[in-house]
Amino acid sequence: MLPQRKKKKETLEELADSLLKGIKNIKVRERNLKNASSEIDLVAEYRGSDDYTIFDDYERFILVECKNWESSVGAKQVRDFVKKIQNTKTNLGIIFAKNGISGTHKGSYAMREIDLAFQNQGISIVVFNENDLENIHDGTDFYELLDEKLFNLRFST
């Protein structure tokens, strides 16, 4: 990986790490975890809570993919991420993608892969793009935005 590209990737990973650690009862367990077939940018763990949280609907671990690219993330990369989620028997993934994913409308490109993963396998994947990150920087609560995105994935028409 080219040094500048690696630096940009690490910067987005650091931001994702910080946002997740800012949520009570979430711990980032691993960064850049390499297994036999792939690399996972971040593995976060929900440690449970006496109060109900959005994470109570999911498995203990959350996989995170960071793409600080000049272009949007395509369907192939989303399918690869779905495969990582399947292989680790988790069911919640977050993609931090500077320029979002291809096909921002339901039923097209990468968004279709996210819809299919949810409908067919119960895997929830949400995407945070540069606009979302700017909103968080300006005061939008990350947890609340994550909750809204999960609600929209589940109940959008």
C-alpha cells in the first residue's frame, strides 16, 4: 500500500476507533486483524448494559470497514465485507467510507448488497460517509445517528 494511502486509511480507522470507544460499553478489541483469508479493520465488542441499547439486538462483536477512498465503495467490496461478517458469525457491520457507497438508492449497486444481506441473512450494515462525519463533528451524536441508520435499514420501504 502506498504510504499516503496507508496514512489516509489509518486516519479514518483512528476516527472510527474513537467514535466507537465513545459509546458506553463498547470496546475496540482489535485493529487490522488478519486471519487466514482477510483483514478486518476494526473489531469492536459490546460488553452489555443494564439498560437496553441498540446493540442488544445483535451479536457481541461488530465488524468495521474503513475506506478513505476518492471514489465510492462498490458492490464487490460490500459483498467482501458481508463475507467477513458471515465468516465471523457476527451480524452487525459498519462501513466508514469517505465517499459513501455506489448506488445510494434502494435496489442499486452496493446498497442492494446491503439490502440483500439484511433481508436474506439478518446482517445489518450501515454506512457513514463524509457528510455523516461532518455532522458528528458539528454535534450530531454518533450513537443516535447509528440508531437512526439501523432503524432505516430495518423499516425503510
